[in-house]
Amino acid sequence: MTQQSFADGYIKWLRSHVGNQLIYLVYTNAFVFDDQNRLLVQERYDFDWVSVPGGALEPDESLLDCVRRETFEETGIECTVERLIGIYSHPRYNLLYPNGDQVQQWGATFVCRATSSTINVDGRETLKASFRPVEEIRHRLPIHYQEMLRFIETHPTQTHVEEIYSGPNVRPFYSTMRQYIGHARLIMPGVSAAVFNENGDLLVAHQTKRNFWDIPGGLADLDESSSATAVREVREETGLEVQPIRLISVLSDPTLLSGTLSNGDEFRGVDLVLECRMVGGEVQPDGKEVDQVAFMPIAELLAQPNLLPFHRQRLLDILNRHQGPFIS
């Protein structure tokens, strides 16, 4: 029997336009522990494995809002966020729902602490929920949750950086979706790269249209990991080859990353900032979007007169990177 999807809001709207085809969903995963360090897990209507709370970002909320909302809606548990673990977007985590919907998750994963104890499941996505000892439940989690949990346990102070992976079916998410939704608002995951030289100056590209110096970055393509997005964007804009080494921040505040492009396209962005080291290549601007490449002090970049709040926040996160990772 075909399972009915109870997805609503943004997902329901997008699916009404694009059908079952593969899409990016900016997603949150909540590893919620109680005061006995038991893990909050749930049984769902759409999959036969046990999962942790989580769900898709709505256009008018941040990732922090999303992870708390999804946890409460699905289980009735209120929680506080203790730390960001990382972004998990590798195509090996792709989901095929019983109704045929295909999803590549761009999943922000958090460790959270329960601040309430009364479970009240929604009866729709979640059938049952409980706090369980980790070792009792580990084997029932799907492989991607097992990998996240293992990282949490073995890296108590670090964030996850994905492997560089570009699959055989890499294609742009943005332009593919625009064929179906026109100018309507689209949630778009992206990645920016912070690359330093030996003097601590930041790699930047001069954006021709805006007369603006910005760090390399761009939108994620389907069938690639977040690290591959960073590598691809740096190569395309500057000619340099890089290796992601550390997660600096994830920016998801809708007041920073929402708007309308000059062509009328409405957008809602989420941006992952990765520190990268240079491993090869030669400086070569792409000659289209970028006409110059340079290394500049962060203070000089912050002094640009046409700096938007998003660019300022991202530069401040990079400047204070040793105090991160940051989530907004």
C-alpha cells in the first residue's frame, strides 16, 4: 500500500511543482540526550527503522529554530542546542520515501539537551518515541545516523567536514528547480571557502557585476558533497585547488539570507563556511563573474562600502574562527 505523505509547508508546495524527482532539502537532525544520557529516538510512519527527530527547514526560520521546532512537534520534547556537529549532504545519505519522493539531505546535525521529559508524539510522522540507552538502540539506527552518532562520541569538541565527492550525475539544483517554480521562493544551500595565505590574508575574487570583493562560494549541485561544492567553486572562480579542513560557521538567519535577485527570482539561502588550504592550481579568474583574484586582509574587506549584513557576518565569523564553529 502506498504511504500517504503528511509533509506540509515548504515541502508540500515544492513537491506540487516538481513531483517525485530528486531535490535538495535543507534539513536538521537532533541528537537529544536526557539527564541520564539516553538518546531520544522515534519510530516513524514512513520508514521501518528507528530515527532521531528532525525535519526540513521552512523559509522563515533559522536552523536553530527548525531543530527545536521539529523535536517538539514530533516528540513533545523541548530542548536546547549544545553544539553543531556538521553538515551531512553526501549522496550516500539520499532518501527514497515510500511515495517515491527522492531527497538529497543537506542536513545540519546538532547535539541537544532535553529540557522537558513528557513525550507526546504527533501520531503522523512519529508513531512512538522514547529515551533509550545508546547501546540498546544503536544497531536499529540507519547507517547515516550511526555515522553521526559515532562522530559525536569520538569527536567531543570537533565538527565534521565531509569528504570531497562528486558523483556521475552532478547537475545544478537551482536552474533545474527554476524550470518548474519560476521566480517563486526557493531554499538554496550553498558553501563558501575561507582560504588564507601565509600572511593570514583571505582569498577573494572581484565580482564584476557588483564591483565587490568576496570569498569564493556558490550554490550546491545535486550529487555532490558540501566539500566538493567548496572545491568546485574555488576552482571555477580562482583557478586554485583547495582541501576543506574545518567548519567555521553555518549562516541560516532568514533576515540575512532572503531576498529577490535582479531577474525577479526569490531566494532563501543557507551558507556553510569551510576553511580550506591551498593544494595546487594557478590563479586564473573565470573572466565572467570574476575578473580579479587577490589575497586581502579581512579588515580591508569589512571596510567595503557596499557590504551587506550577510557578508559582514560571514567575515566576522571567519575573523573569529578560532572561537567557532558558529551557527546563526
